[in-house]
Amino acid sequence: MVSPGREIMNKVRCAHCRCLFVPNHRIKNQRYCSKKECQRARKSAWQRRKLETDLDYKANQRECQKSWSARNPDYWQRWRAQNPEYGIRNRALQKVRRSRRRRRIAKMDALELHSKIKTGTYYLIPVTVEAVAKMDASAQKVLLISSA
Ligand SMILES: [Zn+2]
């Protein structure tokens, strides 16, 4: 027997839009609701994961894209002609990326210039107790203790 509250209790949160939905009982571990954009997000997440983990799939996808490009050599040229605003946006973004990179390099030089750490051998000791307990490799704060 199914109690009236059961349906509400079985609702899950969509991994994309975060809304609550009742999963289809025929789909195991359903994480996305049935909305069009959520299903699209599910597919692209699946494909991203597949490309990362399945080398055959990745090679096959690349092969498909290559042969498609060979069959449609002027597609992107035509697309750019039809979407001139994209070229403008792209050039602007490129400019931002370039100046950001330049600034980062400038900052790095300044840091190196003012660095007071002397050349030598050091022990890297994680600062937090939790980091020591876990020997967390991602611990960002470390103490430099001279071995001399
Ligand atoms: Zn959703």
C-alpha cells in the first residue's frame, strides 16, 4: 500500500535546475528532471565524462568531426559571415585574456624580486592540524623550516 506522503518523500533535486521532481521509477538513479534544458545538460555532462574516460569514444568523436569538416569545408566561414557579432566578441575576449596574462607575468616578476626566502633545503610542514591528520596534499598553508 502506498501512503499519500510517499510521493513527496521520494522527490529528488535536479542536478541542473535544482528543482524537486518525482523520478521515473523505471530510471535508476535519475538525477535530472524532464525539462528540456536539464536533459540537454545531462547529455552534455555524460558526453564530457565519456570523452574523459573513454579513449575509443574520444578518437571516434574526433574522427567524426574531422570527416564532417571535410564534407562541410566552408561551414565555419559561412557561420562567421552570418554572425559577425561573434567575431567582435571573440576578439574582445582575446584582448582581455592577453592583458590578464601580461599582468600575471608582471606580478610574478615583482613577487620574485621581493622574495626574501633564501636558497636552501626546507621541510614543508602543513600548518593546520586537519591537514596533518589527513596529510592533505592540497594544504595551501605550509611552514618553511630550514633544515640547517
Ligand atoms: Zn531540472
